[in-house]
Amino acid sequence: LVDVADRFALLRCSKEEEAQRGKLNSSFKESSFNGAFVLKSVKSDFSPLLIGTKELQRKSLSAPVRAQTATVAPSVNEAATDGKKTLRKGNVVITGASSGLGLATAKALADTGKWHIIMACRNFLKAEKAAKSVGITKENYTVMHLDLSSLESVRQFVDTFRRSGRPLDALVCNAAVYLPTAKEPTYTAEGFELSVGTNHLGHFLLSRLLLDDLKKSDYPQKRLIIVGSITGNTNTLAGNVPPKANLGDLRGLAGGLNGLNSSAMIDGGDFDGAKAYKDSKVCNMLTMQEFHRRYHEESGITFSSLYPGCIATTGLFREHIPLFRILFPPFQKYITKGYVSEEEAGKRLAQVVSDSSLTKSGVYWSWNKNSASFENQLSQEASDAEKARKLWEVSEKLVGLA
Ligand code: NDP
Ligand code: PMR
């Protein structure tokens, strides 16, 4: 019965997708504010947030569209139609599941009844309370301690997870910090600048170590997802708001990002908290692609990244000035129209974790205004294969893998 139901679901899904594709083609122009567009050149002369809105709309609406529609047909995985294998719940580790996107994704997956969520969080009590507050039932989640700003903690988490005896079927690298008002850099336990140290290096070690666990899983569709963002992509309007992401030749990273004998910034420049965050997102997107190139064929694991939309209400902006926190949600809702609720964003990331139509590996997913997914185009830097290889090798050294 499960077998028949699964086959039916796949068939129905492909028909819905077909309809979706038709809709997508005709709705590109309207969707340009959702980050689906790619600009050939954008002046980088924005003054933070309070920009002339007509000017903004004129610039963006005239931008040429190069993003592609989702053309991925749901592949009928042999194992996926095997009733026995789909009977067991999937196990997904989500970092930073104690708030915002991570929590909403945990909720969306738990609601399907098909997933057990391992909430990998630095604050155990906060995570427990968060799970309860959104109504995730006890049997559907486990909180495990993980502080990504300590490589020792990452290794301990991997150890604890392995001792739990659960197989690993999906890993979502979601946690992040954003420190836009910091005047001076702060550092992780090992002395790396905090944003890149947490968002990139912590996740780099975690995903490298857990790759073996994913490989061992017998789950039909195994996935490793690293959350990216539009603001790291300089082929978009949002990515052209200064300071822009730029990893340069990675000299600061190669020097250890410690602000002592090297710069705290990847490109070797002066410290800028907002840029450090955007740089870390470029690292996330490059890392996903390098994983894909190195391991997709041999392991069958799907490697993905995504921009879930602008979730302007999350804790990510907690360090920003109060005026920004007041103006940012209405600015995104009514002016850029890039806003999405935490709930909607959680459903999007949950699709990347488990939807059978998003199995293609190496893709940076985005959604148009009808909430239809499509394969988005990364900026030149965020899709630079040579930079991705170099980033991988330098990061390996910093986290003690090489
Ligand atoms: P939140 O601040 O709500 O969530 C971030 C999570 O990361 C929190 O659970 C936080 O834990 C956790 N975290 C931070 N530092 C650490 C650490 N050292 N170890 C473990 N966990 C840590 O922000 P969002 O939900 O908005 O962000 C989630 C992801 O979405 C990020 O990768 C972000 O870059 C991405 N994103 C967000 C967008 C947005 O508009 N908000 C747009 C595009 C991408 P705690 O609860 O303890 O603070
Ligand atoms: Mg942006 C289509 C326009 C668009 C979109 C989708 C975003 C998303 N932003 C857009 C445009 C603009 N922003 C414009 C024109 C401005 C200048 C007024 C602007 C400003 C701005 C600031 C100051 N935007 C910001 C900030 C932040 O501090 C946020 C940031 O960069 O965090 C790293 C941010 C964001 N804008 C977005 C998104 C998704 C963010 C935050 C989250 C992230 O990338 O993770």
C-alpha cells in the first residue's frame, strides 16, 4: 500500500510541477523583487535603508531576468518506492533550530510526521522552550548541544550524535550570527573572527565530519543543505548594498582571521561586521558547490543551498540598531516585496530537505512570488570553482582536517 501511495504521490507531484512551470514563465517580471532577478550592473550608491522608493522600483523592474525555472522532474528513486525504506522516519540535524528559520523548518518537518529533528543548538533551554512554543511534540525532536563558535564543541556534537545511534539522513547548516554594528572584531574559541568562524568554519567542520554519517545512511534521499543568501550575491540589487561581499584572494583567511598576524577579514581588509556576514554567506554557497563536485557522484547525496526570502522579523537582526529593526520589516514587506514570514520560509527550507522534486544536486534554490521554487543563478564570485577549491583547502587547514 505504501508503495502504491508513494508512486501516486510522485505522479501527482509531477503534474502539479508542470502547472507550476507554466505559471512561473509568465510571472517572472512580477517576481523580480524576490531576489529572482539578476542585474547586469547596479550602482552601489545606496544610503542605508531610506532610499527613494520610486528610484528603487525603476532600477529593479527594468533589470533583465536570467534566472531559470525549476525543470527538475521528480526522479523515481528505486529506494523511494521501496515501502520498507520509506516507513522509517528520517533523521535531520538542523543547526540553530532554536529560533527563526531553523525553528520554522523544524516545525514544518515535524508536522509531516515523517521526520525526527535533532535540534543542534547552543542554548539547550531556549531550544526546548522554542520546540514547545511552536507545538513540536516530544517524540519528534531531540535537542543536542552545539556551539558552532567552538570547534571542540562541533567535534563533541558529532560524538554525541553518533552515540545516539540514530542514522543521519539530512543535515541543515542554518545557524548564523550577524554583527553589523560591531566596531571591533570578536573571535571564536579558536580565535577566528566570529561571523566567518561560526557561519562558515563551524559548519565546514560539522559537515565534513558528518559526511561519513550521511554516506552510511540507507535513506532513499540523503541531503546536505547550507543556507545561503541574496546579500552575498552581487548579481542582485540586495547584494549591491554596501558593504559588498568580496573574498579577494583569501589572504586574511589563509592568515587565520585572527586580527593579530593577519586581518580579521577574509580579503585581508579592515574589519566590517556586515561584510564579514556577507562573506560568510559566499563561503556557505561555495562550500555547497565544492561538496557537490567532490562527493555527489560517489555518494548520491544531494547538496543544496538556498535563499528562503527576506525573513525580516528573525533574531538575525538583534544586534542591529533599534531604528533598523523597526523599519526593516515594513521596508521589505511594502517596498522591496521580498518579505516572507518565518512560517513560509520554514516551509521552503523543509521542501529542500524532503521534497521529491528538489533532488537535483549543486543547486541554489529560490522562490518566486507565488512561492514556486526555481534554480537561481549565483554571482560570479559565489560560483567561482577555483575560489571554491581554494576556500575548501584553506578551511581544511584552519579546522584541523589537513
Ligand atoms: P536567527 O537569529 O533567528 O537564527 C539563528 C540561529 O543560529 C539561532 O538559533 C541561534 O541560536 C543560532 N546560532 C547563532 N550562533 C550560534 C552558535 N555559535 N552555535 C550554534 N547556534 C548558533 O536568524 P535567521 O533564522 O534569520 O537565520 C537563519 C539562517 O537564515 C542564517 O543562515 C541566515 O544567514 C539565513 N538567512 C536569513 C535571512 C533573513 O532575512 N532573516 C535571509 C537569508 C538567509 P540562539 O537562538 O541561541 O541565538
Ligand atoms: Mg536589503 C530587492 C531588494 C532587496 C532584497 C530582496 C533585500 C533583502 N534587500 C533589498 C534591497 C535593499 N536593501 C536596498 C535597496 C537597500 C538600501 C536601502 C537595502 C538595505 C539593507 C540593509 C541596510 N538590506 C539589508 C540591510 C541589512 O542589514 C540586511 C543585511 O544585509 O543582512 C546581512 C539586509 C537584507 N536585505 C535583504 C535581506 C534578505 C537582508 C538580510 C538577511 C540576509 O541576507 O541574511
